[in-house]
Amino acid sequence: MLLRRRTILVAACLFGGPALAHSWYPFWCCDDHDCRALVEAYGETVTETADGWRLWDGRLIGREYGKMSPDAKFHLCEEPTTRAIICFFAPQGAS
């Protein structure tokens, strides 16, 4: 009985959780580890410019680096320590 409970707990930890919400992130980009949807309510705004997209903190993502988001949200994948941008996804129509 104890072994069965442990097995269920391990399975829940491995297969459940927020990572499944955006399982479409490409493996070559971040594979759900460093990616997240931007939240405008937290000040994470994106402004479209002629050159690409300007983030709330001043960083610019060139149009050649933006990928199409499958939902209606902007998504940013960045390295957690250096905050280097790995991938950026923009909703359709934000080109």
C-alpha cells in the first residue's frame, strides 16, 4: 500500500503541474523550463516597433527572431541568471 502511494505521488509530480499548460514550447528553445506568458497586469508590456517588439524593460526583439504564438499571448523564454532572450513568441497579428 505504501509503495502504491509513493508511485502515485511520484507520477503526480512528474506529470502534473503548470508545465503542461504550455507544452507547445519547442524543445530547442526551452522545453517549458525558461518560458512563460507575459502578464500585462504585472507591467510586462510589449510595444510593436518598425524593427520588432520592445519589452517593458527596453530590450528589443527583432522581427527575424520572433515566432508565432499559438495563443493570443506574448511568451518570453529567457535564461534565468543573465536574462538573455532565448525565444520570443508573438500572437498572430502582432507582426
